[in-house]
Amino acid sequence: MTSFPLTTAQISAVILGLGFMFITHVMSKKESAHPPKVPSLLPWLGSVFGFAFRPNRFLAHCHETLGPIFKVLVGGRNVIIVGTPDSIHNALFTDHRVLTARVEHYHHFHAVCGDTSLYPMIHDTISHKLFPIIERRLSRKAVDDVTAGFAETVFQRLRPFSGGGQVSLKRSLTEPVYVAVTSIFLGSKFSPDTYDDWLTFWDTLPVRLCRLPFWSPPSTRARERLLQHITTCVQDASPDNDDDKLAGDFSKVIRENNISFEVASPGVLLVMLALHTNLFNNVFWLFSWLMADPDAFSSLRDDIDKAVRGEFGNLQTFIAEASPRRLDSPAFALLNSAILEATRLTTVQNGLRHAECDFQLKDGGGTIPVRKGEYVMLYPRAAQQNEASYPDSHRFVLNRFVQSEYQGELTPTTGKPYFAFGAGKHLCKGRFLAMFEIKVLVILYLSLFDVTPATLECRSSEWKPPQASPLSIGTIHPTDDVLVRLRPRATL
């Protein structure tokens, strides 16, 4: 008696499932053939597993099979991936009332704050209170004022790594620059001891942004300690204290607008994430690629030695007088090229936007139809590793961005598909600080240390960098750290 209802239920479920698949298939046929759609046998879910669990590998495979523009179904949402220079450029310049980045912002808010009711206030605080300060204080004209003492801080944080034993490449690169940059933002009360909490939280960022399950208590506790430390630093900062730098300005605007630190501290943490996340990966890969190419390593180090002597006389003077203005010099053109090349290769995807209405996104001589409710994801990796624009595009080429006549640190990318620092109104507000901090770190690291992988006595082209993580977000993340030996080169 019970088997008949069970069989009916099963048959009904199968019929409903087949019906849903048929309707989905019919609807997909009605859609425009352009852009091509990633095939999937799963209705509604689509390619959610590949998109969420291995985005870097998934997007690379789709690009290889379908071209630089394609559409993918992810959990009931249509996402159009754009990877041509024109489509990326036009998406970045599309009016925010047509194509909004709010959905991407809320994904980042989720990483730093679990209370969704605070998201609108965090968005307003960052967009209208903190960003104007950052844009003003980190502009090309003003950034020299906040970077005084930066090279000295990096130098002091590098010295403990000079023992000659095995050290973590990631830690020896990122800990000094984390301390030097964060002190600019959090002022005189900032504690360098927060680095371990930062690293614990930062390592889980890809899974947080993809909202994947993971053992979160250590990372969550580290995040809460960071937020509490930010609150303490900004609360105690004064705009009249030069040592407080941006923290004093943050404190003033927060108090003037009666913003609670429950909202302000996640906003500041998000700004720090934007400054550190891509930079950490960029410097790691830059040194990994240099160690895998002994000729490039030696060429860059010799060029830096010559430039430091020519521009500053010696390393001591460099440490005391280095500034963004002085390092934006023809003498450091090869170093500048190395940084641009590393950022070109490490950029994966850098934006998810939501269509508020139907519109046509321009792409060269054609258009891409975008419907209201669909999403547009920017995929610069396709454009920045295009053979037509960059021969041997998958290789690290040290002098790729060296100009016959140096005209400024970002000018070598003019006219080429390069979106590592965004474009238009979405241009990175911290780009001048980012270029400066990488330059200082590389100059000091190569001046102070002879760097070799711990497994080798000397650098060799036989050594291979680690693999890129399939779960890379924004920039490629390494699957593993690298152990290196740092033998002292210079004695100050």
C-alpha cells in the first residue's frame, strides 16, 4: 500500500526535473548567441562549483575554449565575463546607475563584518568619508608627505631576517612592508605585533570572498583583534599629530560625522585589505620569477646598485632620503619595468558589477547585450596575456616596459591593455604609494641580501616557482610558500 504513493512521488519529481530542464533549455535558446555560454548540465546551479571552488582555473579554461568574452550561469545568476581591452575599458567607464559595483563591495563587506545591516553605512563611510582623504593624501603631489621614514622602517624590519638560515619568502617580504604601510594609516598607536593576526585573516580571504566552508574560528578571532586595534588607533589619533598621518584625518571625519566605530573600523580594515592584498602577491611572485631566472635577477640587482649609487651616493643616504618623487626616475626604469611586468602577470579578475537595466556594452566595433539583473565580471588576465599585445605573454620579461625615453612610472602601459591599477574613476587611489613601497622593498631586499631558494646553493633556471592556486581572487595566490636563504651583501 505504501509503495504506490512513493512511486508516484518519485515519478512526479522526475517529471518536474525534466520539465525544469526543458524550460531552461528553451529559454537559453532564446538568448542571444553572443556572448557564447559555458555549457552545463545542471539547471539553475550551472557552473557554480567550478566558479566558486577554482575560479582561476575555471576562467582560464573557459577563456581558452570560448574566447575572451563568455557568459556563465552561477547559482541562478548570469555572469558575463569580459576580457577584451575595449569591453573592460567601457565597463569601467559605464555610468554606475547602469552598471553598479555595489554587489562587489558587499562581497568585501562580508569578509570583514558579519552584520549585514551595517553594509550600507560601511559603504557610505568608505565612499564619502575615507576615500576623499585617501585620494587627497596619496595623490602624486602629496604622497611624499606621508612616506617620510618609510624606507627606514622597512630596513629595520628586514634586518632580523639576515641570519643566513632558512626563512619564509612570504614573511620576509610582507612583514616589513605591512608594518611600514599600516603605520601610515593607523598612526603612532599602531603595533607591529598585529602582523600574525593580519596574515591569519589574509590567508582565508579567498574562501571568505567565495563564501566557501572552512574552519573559521582562528581567522574570525584574528579579524576581531584587528578591528579592535584599528578602533584603538583611530580613537586615539589626532589630526594635529604628524606621527598619526592618515589616522588623524580618519579620526576627525569619523567624529565630525558621528560615525560609530562599529562601522568605521571595518571600513578602515577594507582600505587596508585593498592596499595590502594585491601587493603581497605581487612582490612574492616578482621574487619567485627572479629566482627562476638568474640572468634577470643579476641584471636587476646590478641596475639597482648602479641607480642607488648614482641617485643617492650610498644605501644609507637612500634609506634616509627615499621618496616617491625621487624613485620615479629614469635611473630606476628597469625596476619600474619589473614591477609593471609582475602586476601584469598576477592580475586575474578585478570587478563584479550588476546591471540595473538592459544596455549594450561596447566592444570594439560591436556590442555585448547585457540584460537587467545580469552581472558583468572584468577579466583583465585575458587582455593582459594576449600575444598580440604582449609577445611571450605568459613569460616574465624583465625589460618589457622599459621605454626608450623614460616619461614616468606608469606611462609605459599607455596604449596597452593594462588594468592592474584599474581605469577611469575606478583607478586605484593608492597606486603611487603602491609603486613606491614595492620599489623600496625590492631595492633594500636586493641590496642587503643575496637571495637563493633554500634547496639550492645558488640560483638556477632549474628551480621552479610554486603553482598558482586555483582559488585565486583578484591576483594569483601561490599554492605554497618558498623557503629562501638570505646571505648578507651590505654592511651599514
